[in-house]
Amino acid sequence: MGEDKQPKWKVSSRLRSNARTLRRNSTGAERLLWSELRQVPIESCIADFVCHAARLVVELDGGQHFSDEGEQADARRSAVIEAKGFRVLRFSNYDVMTNRAGVLETIATAVAERAHTLTLPRKRGREQDSDAGTQNQ
């Protein structure tokens, strides 16, 4: 069970070091959510917070994200992350600071929705064969 919560791709030591630096210099909004969620590298990006079990990424965006260039960069990052099968939720730092309960409720709703859409592992071997035989009787 624990193995499907871990990423299956390699992360360079440089990217891992950058993630640590970002955590040390995180914003107030990022610190508020840090205890509930994990920041990890995904491909060439460092996702602010990731829930592997729900394949969900939460990104917190400060003011620099709201320029045309910032929005384009965010769209590229989201595309890379979504290509790995994750859903990306974005919140502004202001939202987290002024409406933390609403942000957490939105995240909880997304986790619940993802739990319903993610497929469970299929039974293998004799159990699967006996289940199939029971259904045919």
C-alpha cells in the first residue's frame, strides 16, 4: 500500500536541494498548509503540496503569479504535473491567509472526488478466479 504513495520517477539532487531551499524560505501561506501536505519535486517542477494517494497537487500563488508571464509559466507547470496523472488546484496566498477554512474545504472536496475516481487494484490469482466463478453461477 505504501508503495503507491511514493513517486516512481527519479529526482535529481539539484532539484531536491531546490525544494529544501523553497521550504526554508516558504511564505506564510505555505507554512500554514505545510503540516497537512507535502512539497515534492514532480518532473522538472517543485509542487508546493502533494497528496499522492489522491493524485492531487495544491499550488499557492503569490503576486508574481498574476502577471501574463507568471500565468503562462503556471500553465506550463500545470501541464507537466497533470501529464503525470495529478489534478492541480491553485489558490492565492491571500485566499489562504483570509479564508483558510474555505481553502481546506475545497482541498478536502477534491480529495474525496479523486478517491471516487481512482481505481482500486484488481484481485489477482485464485481470489479473482473464484470470484468470477461465483458470479457465473
